[in-house]
Amino acid sequence: MICKMCTKCRLEKPIDDFHKHHREKDGHRSTCKKCEYEYEKERRLKNPQVQERKNELNRYRYRTNSELRKKMNQQSKEYMEKHPGYKTKINNDYRKRYPEKNTARASVQLALKYKKIVRPDTCEKCGETGRIEGHHADYSKPLDVQWLCQKCHKAEHMKITIQKERENIRPGRVRCIFGGRK
Ligand SMILES: [Zn+2]
Ligand SMILES: [Zn+2]
Ligand SMILES: [Zn+2]
């Protein structure tokens, strides 16, 4: 077995632990996969904007390129079929990351069930009827729900996104987990 010493961690490792690289003498990188991964991770942590910009670009591509969208949807469908439980994990992670959203959402559902609050038939902003969704401006006030039509709800989130981008905190899409069902 061919081995090589990593210039970073100074450990001798099998050549397969090094990424291939055509410009290096032996056709492999001088740092091992693990060190490269650590480096990437650190870089991402130091520059969250870089990653966020990449994500933004991907989201843009996804929105505008219908061919790509079809392909990605198909891929993710296949992945889900091969890895049952992955979706639950994602959902659980999301719940762990945004516990306040879930508490707020659950409170509203309970309040609706026991008729403490009523879902109105019209949008609070424009008076539109149809599908009315609950929007939380502040998750620490779970029963402070704004009832909006889909159009106004979308607009409200766009406003938050722009505002967050301006303040430079976690740019990107803000998702309201409480989409109402009629
Ligand atoms: Zn190494
Ligand atoms: Zn509206
Ligand atoms: Zn919302």
C-alpha cells in the first residue's frame, strides 16, 4: 500500500486518504482528506456569508431553471425513497433549531381547537377572502397572530428577509412554519 505523509497533521496515511490532484507530483494533494475537510469547515464557520451566498445562488438557480428544478426534485425524491426517516430527521432538526416557532405554532393550534381564537375569513391587510394563513411577527408572543392571505403573507416575509439582509443577520429566506389550512 502506498502511503503519504500529510503536511498538516503530519500523519502517514494511505494514498486513498488524499484527494486526487493533477498538479501535484504524485497526483494527490499534500493534505489529507480529513485536514481538508476541517479546513473547509473552519472557513465556512469564519465566513458564513460565503456559504449563504452560495445557498442564495442555488436557490436562485432552482427558482429560475425549470429543467434543473425537475432534476433536483427527482433526485431528492429518490434520496428520500432510499433513506426513509431522513425527512423526519430534517423536521426534527428544524424543530430543534427553531423551538420557539414550534411552541408558537402549537399554541395557535390549541387555541384554535378550543376556540380561544378564531381564524377569520378575510385577510387583515387587504380584506381578501380565500386561504388565510397565520403569521407570527414575534414568536415570543405566540397568540399574537396576524391573519393574512397568501399574497400578503408572502409580502410580509419578503419584508422581513430584506430587513434581515440589511441588518446582516442570517440573510436568506425566513420561513413561517405556520401555514394555515382551511
Ligand atoms: Zn492530515
Ligand atoms: Zn391580503
Ligand atoms: Zn409568516
